[in-house]
Amino acid sequence: MASVRSEAKTLSSSHTIIASSSTSHATSFSIPVVSTIQRLLWIGNLLYYQLLAILTAVMLWVFFVNTDLNRPILWHMVFSTISYIPLMAVAIIAFSQDNLPTLYISRVRIYVIHGVLLTISCLGVTIGIAVKINDNIKNGSKHFQSNHAILGLTSWLLVFCAVCFGIVAQNTQNFAKYIKPVLAKLIHNVLGISAFTLGVVSIMVMYPSHHYVHFLPKSAYYASFLIAGYIIIWSLLAAFRSLYFQIKSLAF
């Protein structure tokens, strides 16, 4: 009888250990609770990329279908447009905590992605403007007379400065004695926000004066403005949040 009781006690203890082990195992692999706001932000981010792809495809389709491949204006439009939409837009939103493509990418790699895309954008705008200037010289036309041209040039200068301050912000050990790291990041942020906004606005200003307006239904034409506005706002949400904390850090 004592032997039976001993075995029963041992069996009971083993069941207790297994139960507690199962409980701890279940606890360690518990599914995190996702808030409704977070789900909505992810949906908004998914919608953002869909609209970005649609707007990019529509603009490039209109450019290539309605412009001779041998005309310099085509390549001015193509290089200048894709530099902002989608390249610079993706570069800016990469730091957003709600950005699905970079959700599980390390911060260091995101910095690399951001820097590469922003550099390519700067080169693209440079090529686009250079092509247009060369075409104007051949035709004897004046440079930077329209609102579209002035906004585009201003944006390009800001992009170039943003890239320079981005390099400074990323190499704080070398430049810390000349400028505070937070201040360098703040300037880079402001320049990037301004450059992107003016660049997209420059593209939108071009719509009415270009055959873009004539080769799309009115609904699609006006939808392009709404989509461009959504892209600007959604791209810059994280940038403005970062800007707030940078200003707060400097002020306090």
C-alpha cells in the first residue's frame, strides 16, 4: 500500500510539472494584442503603396504613350517624376513604425535603404533637369520661367542639401565637434520634407499644362491630385513625428 501511495504521489507530481511546463510554454508563445488603431495604420500603409503604384504606372503610361521616345522632354518627365514618386516617397516612409515592408528590418538596414533611395532620387532629378536645360539651350528657350520649373529647381537644391546633411547626421563621430547630431538630423529632416513636398507639387502643377490632362478621363485626372495629396501626407507622418521629438530635444 505504501508503494502504491508513493507511485501515486510521483505520478501526481509529474502531472503537475507537465501542466506547469505547458502553462509556461503557452505563456512564452502568447500572441501579442494588436490595437484597432494599429490595424487601421497598417491598412492605411497598404493602401498607400497601392495608390503609389497606381499613380506611378498611370503617369509613366501617359508619358510614354503620348510622347515620342526621341524627344528630350519625355526623359525629363520620366527621370524627374520617378525620383519623387515612387523613390523619394519610399525613402521617407521607410522610417515609419507602421511601414509594412520594413517592419522586420533592422534600423541600420533601414538607414542604408533610405540613403540609397534618396541618393538615387537626387541623381534622377539632376538628370531630368540637365536634360531639360540642354533641350532649352538647343531651342533657344529661357530657363526656369514657369512655376513648375521654379518649384522643381528649388526642390532639387533642397534634395542635394538633404543628402549632404544626411551624410553628416550618419557620421556623428566625425562631425560632432562642428554640429550637434540632433541638429544635423533636424536640418536633414526639414530639408527632406520641404524637398519632397515641393517636388510632388511641381509635378502636380505640370498636370494642367501638359497633355496629361487631355489623355485621361476627368475622374482619373482629378483622382491623380487626390492620390498625390494622400501620398504626400502619409509619407510625411513619421517625418513630422520625428521632427517634433528633434525640436523637443533641442529645446529642452
